[in-house]
Amino acid sequence: MAELKKGKHTINFTHRFKTKAGDYKTLQWTAAPDLSSDQIFAIGRNITDAIENQQQLKISEEKLKRFFENSQGLMCTHDLNGKFLSVNDAGASILGYSRKEIELMSLFDVVPESNHTPLKEYLETIKNTGSAGGRMLTRDKTGNKKIWFFSNVLENGLNDEPYIIGNAVDITEQYYLEQDLKTAKIHAEKASMAKSEFLANMSHEIRTPLNGIIGFTDLVLKTKLNKTQHQHLSIVNQSATTLLEIINDILDFSKIEAGKLELEIEKCDLYEICSHATEIIHFQTHKKQLNVILNIAANVPNFIWADAVRLKQVLVNLLSNATKFTDKGEIELKVESLKNLAGESTIRFGVRDTGIGIKQDKYDKIFEAFSQEDTSTTKKYGGTGLGLTISNKLLKIMDSRLELISEIGVGSLFYFDLNLKTEPGEAALIHKKQSPYAAAPPTINQYLDCCFKIMIVEDNEINMFLLKTIILKIMPRSIIIEAGNGSSCLNHLENEVVDLIFMDVQMPEINGYQAVSRIRKMDNSSHVPIIALTAGNVKGEKEKCIEVGMNDFVLKPIVEETILLLLEKWLLNTLNSEQPNTNQPMHFNLERLNMYCDHDEERLTKLLAMIKQQLLDSLLSLELYVKQQDLPSINSLGHKLYGTAMAAGFEPSSTYSNLRQVGR
């Protein structure tokens, strides 16, 4: 009023009024005097809501400001060129600058020059898409590297001027920890690989002498021995076999731990698997006079899709374990179907014994590697403590696990359930089929007069001597060519042709894989059967041998039955199936003669003339010896004719039986 009286034409002011209801309204006034009437004309506008909104905005801005300034990470704003517009104290401090210093800088000042290209890409991305995130490398004021994880967005300010709100967290420590972990992981993987290689090499080195022990004791046990000698040698043979089983357990455990053991799922006969598993422990159970029961329920399908080798391994481990801890009574392998659907079944396998039993508080301990329920059992019962561990780990790969029910002094039941694809069959019958190398061997007497040229490529003298001894026992007339390594093998094959090659895999200079690859490129030996001999038990080795060109694969230790079956498969069956046709004239192998003559036509003509003349002379001599009934001379001539036939390239399968008849 005082101002208006002084002559001001218009007054603007804001005033708060209390309403009749007791609340408050804020009014904004514009007042002007009418000097002629001495009155004031005023217009009031209710601005209560606007004032409240302004107050809330102020509070919100204050909170945002506090959050911005007190954030422990880097909070900033910058323009589309990377120039800082604002930064919080914490972020500036991490970079080693003050806020004022930072606000005079840009991202290009704190990001190393080597990273300017990705920085430009970041600015372009956030300009086009409105947001960007990831990692960014900076250097602080002292030159130390800082690594940030950022998540930034594009906003519009006054006059629609775009700017970027940046929010970043310092992850330098975590980043280097992550790098250290990656490095440690690489070192751990290398260490694991080194361990696997060490175990594979140790397996090979230990199997090599075991091959000699098991192979030669097996041969000697088949000779005439007195009762004491046979008993002692049997113990040696069994001890070596047990040691081999321990090596296999350790290798399996190592492969499972390294995650390198894979299942090979195929259709297999469930009854056959269970039958074989019980047969394997027959010697131990018979020795302890234990009754073994194979109990397969009638509703169990005959065929399953599983890894037969690994399933049998689990069953044999459980059966062997039961046998070890049972002194009297019985052991039962029970198989039952819990659920049968179309093509799928849940099958429970259980091994029950009447042994010593296991304390309930020891259940977990027996599944630990290299552990047994009680340390005293190690001395009394032996073993590595790996059997149950390996079984449980194998079952884990099969999506199952071992369960245990036991009572001290009464016995134990180990069981597991498998969900398997199944197919019905003749459930009432147990088909007892044996693998090719486990079948009962045929008699060897029928092959005593067979003669083949066989090469043994082996760097270990004991293994060489063992294999040579077994072959000559089966076929005494055979010719054995010895090669100490792959290089020696290749040198021999340049000058002669053999009927069969036993090839060791691990050898110095040129190993078995390399040797076979070169043999398959030779004209004269490209189709010679080659059998791999290896002491390694590493998954994929058999496949690798077949892939490089080998025809068969044998894992040491080697016994006579295995070699006989291999010889039958690759040589003797061919001999029996390729009998000469008496209505057709015998032919010689011209390619072999060409090879002998180095494809020299003149030399070949001379050689054929010599062979023809010798055969004619031999025929005249033979007629004379027959008239004189001179059997020694006939026999000698038969051997001479055989040598000539071999030189001429006549196949032994079509000539030798005739020449033997001549000799007789």
C-alpha cells in the first residue's frame, strides 16, 4: 500500500492465505491504483499447485545432486565430442584430478591414444542409438591404467542440446583378478594335461613289463609243470593281472576327473552283460566257496541302449567288492524293471552280499577316492579304494548314482537305477556270447605246417621275443622278420613282401602311426594287414589306429589265445577259404616278380627262364625219385620246389598243400 501511495502504477506480489477449511492457498497478485477514486484494482491467480511442483522439483534436484556427488563410481556428463560437462568428486578422485581440472578436459585426455579409435566408435554408437555400454580403459593423472564398466545414455538439455549421462564403475581390480584366474585356469589345464600324459606314459611303461610277465607265465602254465610249479606261476600271473586292473582303475579315475571319459551308447544284450559280469568273478567266488545268484526279473527287457563296457565295469566293480568283503554265504546280482513304457524302462541293478557290512556313518567315506570304510581293511582286504568311486562317477555320467543299504554282520546292498531306451526280446534266455578275443581258442595243431612271412615291429626286446615265441608256437614254419622301430620296418618293406605286420604304436624315430601312413603308400605293401600293438589304454587310440590305416587293434598284455584269433582272422581263415581250384592251372604273381626285378623287362625274362628250367629239372628228378621210392630225396625236392614257387610268386595257399603231398 505504501508503494502504491508513493505513486507506483502496478505492484506484483505473492501472498499465502488461510482458507475457511483451514488449509492454505498461494495467490499471485497484480494490483494497480485508481487515483481518481482512491481505490485499488487487484487480480489474484491461484498458483498453489505450481509452487508445490516447484518445491518438489527442487527437492528432487537436490537429491539427484547429492547422489551424483556422493556416488562411489564415476558419474559425469559430456557432450557428443567427449568434452566433460560435469563430474562427481569420487570419479575425479579415482582419476587423480579435481573436479575443476576434469571439467576442462575431455575423454580423449584420459583415454590412452591407442584406444582413441574405439572411443570414437563409442561416441558414434551412442549418438546413433541413444545408449552404449561396455569396458573402457583410462589412465589416471599418474599414468596408471584404470578399467571401467560403463552404461551411458543420451539426453536432451535446454534448447534440445544433446548431452550424455555417464555412469561407470571401477573394475580394475576385478579385471586383473579375472585375468589371473584365466591364467591360473590355463596353468591348471596344462597341469591336468601333463598329468594325463604322465599317466598314459606310465601306463605304457608299466604295461610293457607286465606284458612279458603275463604273456610268458601264460605260456609256461600251458606246459607240463608239477603241482607246486603250477601253483606258484598261477600266483605270479594273478598278481600281474591284479596290478593291471589297478592301473586301469587309476587311468579311468584320471579320465573321469579330467572330463575326458565319454559314453558309447549302442544296442546291447542286458542278459549277456549280467552273465559276463558274474562269470568274471567266478574264480574269486569259487575260491571262497560263495554262492553267486543271477536274478533277472521276467519283466526286464532283453535289449537296452547303453555303454555296455562301462555298465559291465560298474557291475563287476560292485560284484568284486562284494566278493572281497564276503567270507561266506552268497552274492546276488538282481535286475528288475521299476517302470516300463513304450520303448523306455527304469531298470534297477542291485548287488547284495552277506559280508561284513558297513557302518551308517561311513557311507559317504567309502565313495571317496582312495578311501575305504576303515584303514585296517586296506591291509586285510587290499585294493586301491577306487572301485566304488569310479562306479559312482560313471553312474553320474549316466544320470544315476549308487545307493547303499547295509547292516553290520548281515551284509550290504548296493543298487542304482537307470532310465534306458529298451527293446523286448527272449527274456527267458540268457545268451552267453563272448567277445572275439575272449572266446575259447581253437586248437593250434591244424596250423603247424602253415608258413607265412610275418613282421613284428616292436622296440621292446621282451615284447618282441614274447610275440615271436607265440607265433612260432602256433606256426613253427613261419618266417619272422624283426624290426626295432618304424624306420627299420620301412627299410625291410622296400625289399620284401610280408603277409602280416604287428605294429607297436609308441616307438622312437618313426612311431607306428607314421610308419603305417607310409606303408599304405607303398605299391607292394599297401594292402598288407597291420595289427596295432599298444600298452596305452587311452580313449580314442583304437579309432586313431584304424583311421591311419591299421586293420586291427590289440591292447597289451598279449596272450596266446589273442594272437591265435588274430592270425585266424587275418591269415588262417584266408588260407582255409581260398583253396585252389583243381580244374584251373596255378598262376603266379607277376607283380611280385616285377617288383623283384625292379620292373626291368630283361631281368624278368631271365628270371622266368631260370624258374621254368628249374621246374622242368625238378619234374625229371621227381619222376626218378618216385621210381626209386627215395622218400628223403622226395621230401628234399618238395622243399626245394616250395622255395622256387615262392620266388616265382605262387601263392602259398594254392601250392604249399600240394608240395607237402609231394614231400610225403
